[in-house]
Amino acid sequence: MKIAVFGATGTTGVMFVRQALEEKHRLKLYCRPQSISKLGELISNELIEIIQGGFDDDFTPVIHNVDVVVSFLGPGIGWPSGNPLEKVMIKIMETMRKEGIQRFITMGTPTISDSLDHYSFKYKMMVSTLKTFQRNVYDDMIAVGNLFKSGLYDDLEWTVGRICILQNRPEPTDRIHIGYIGDNEENG
């Protein structure tokens, strides 16, 4: 399988790249020139093609002739206003349409709600804290969620994994929950 990867130089992206290479997948990594060194020895792997660019550049070279697009892009401290992540998601999906690529997997956060979620005090507090102290991050994640919920990209096969509290460890040390927010919790 040939996979286009956005956000390959972040902690989660590098872990994904390592795992994908172990499984012998061919990878096209879209990287900012100043971030490539974060890949270390991986850059010399024959299964990797690195396409350098920024978010204002054309995404066609990385998306052309792949089977799936995966994004580990996400906001961070000091995130600018104007929903730049939403704009990048639109650009990725529009390029996918142009190139005839159907499958898109991306990361999100619990800020993106789902109608099947249940009440969870823990997640409500996390989202409220984000909204209060990192408003630009909150607004961008809400915009990304609304983009997927809008139906504008239902012609693509997309999945948003709502992930939070990632730790820099190759193996989980705690329980991993797969499901909706509040599943299997005491809600009071």
C-alpha cells in the first residue's frame, strides 16, 4: 500500500512511519524543510519519498497515486486564529478529489463532538479548559469537526480519530478506550 502522510515529523507521525515501514508500506511524506531532521535515520529508507513544502504549496505531488491519505496534523501552543487546520483539511480533501483518492484518516480531539457521545465530566472539563485557555485551538478543532459533519466531503471515505492525552511512549501503559466519549464511565 502507498500512503501519503501529513504530520509525519511529529511524535505520533514518526511512530506511525516506523510502524508502516515495518509492515513494508511505501510512504510519501509531506514535510516542511526545517522538520525533516526529526525523521532521523528514517529519511534514508528506500520505502520513503519525501516531498518538501508548506501549507501554501500544492499538495498534488504527495497525494498523487497513493491508496490512502493519513494526517497527524494538529494545533499546538500559540496556535494562530483563522482556523488554519480547517483550511489545510479542505485543501487535502480537494486535492484527493482531483486525484481520485477516496480514503482519508485524520486525527481530531474530543472537542469534535458526536451525537453518540455520553456525558463525561472529565472530557467536559478538558474541552472547557481548552476553550478558555487555547481559544484558537478550540475554534479550529470545532471548525474541523463541522467540516466533516457538513456532508460536503461525504463522497470521500474519511475517518476522524478523536484522540487526546497522547504520551511519548511506543507501547501503551494505560487502558486505551475505543468508542464514544462517556462509554463505560460512571456519569454523575
